[in-house]
Amino acid sequence: MAYSEYLHSAYARTRALGIPAETIRHGAGPIPVETLFDAVGGLADLTRQLAKGISTSSTCDVALECATVSVAAKPRFERAIQREIVLTLGSAEYQGIPILSADIEDIQEIRRRANYHVWWSLGAGQIVDMTLMVHLALLKNATPPRILPIIGSPDDIPQIKWRPYLVGSAVLEALTSEPYPVLAR
């Protein structure tokens, strides 16, 4: 299945749960990769904060830290690229090996398991993933690496598979807030 089909299913699942989900406007074409890299570069203060938070705590919830930065960076990134993006929660695999896997609909349980991934979906089938490389590096080494974004069409990056599960700001704000709000069903 193509990324767009998984994304469509994630929208349907999110709406079936009664959670509002912003839609991606597909009218405009792809954003040049250089523009996206420049916009991510403008978030250096947040990525430094993420790296510091991960490296200074032995009990750090990396998935939650990455989700929190993705939520906080969204409005700044949107202003920089002058388009709306959609926060996406789901699963990721690298070279056929599942790394993170969101497969339940209860936000408290998703957070408790800490086995999910967050990235941004853009129109024209593009994604920006600011934190997957952190997860991959931490599997091999206890020291977090520089924050290296992955940018492009997920269907054109064969070694990594993203599977959207739930989408939208309401999902991610519920996941990253304290105490957990109750999502409408």
C-alpha cells in the first residue's frame, strides 16, 4: 500500500474516534526540498533542546520528547514554508525491521507503551521526520546523535516505511499534555 493510502486510513480511523483531524490541502505542488531543509534549520533551538533532554536524562521517554518537539515546532515550520502540515502518529520500520509501532487507539495506553513515532505529513505526498534518526541511533548507541531530518516522499525512501495510524493536532496535544484529556468517541 502507498503512503497516501495509509494516510487516508489514518484520517478515517481518527474521525471514527470522534477526533477532529486537519486535512492536507493538495492544491499546491511539492515544496522544494531545499526550502524544507531551510525551515527545519530554523528550528535548531528546538532540536538542540531535544538532544539535550535526551542526553541528560536516564529515564527520558524519547518518543514523548520527540512528539513534544514536533507539536511545538509545527506552527513555526508552517510559517516558514507558508503551508499547513498535519501531525502524524504511527509506526516506522527500517530495512524491514519494525522500530516503533502504534496500533491502539487509547492515548493513555499509547503514551504508556512509548512505542509510537511522530512526523509531519505535507501536501503532495511529502513528509518531514525530524526524529526517526534519533530513535535509530539510540538503538545502536546510548549517545543521541545530531538531529538529522528525513525529508521527501515516503514512497521514494525504500529503507524506511512510515505507517500513519492517527492524525491531527488534537491527537498529539492529548498525547503530550498533562493530565491526559479524554478524547471524544
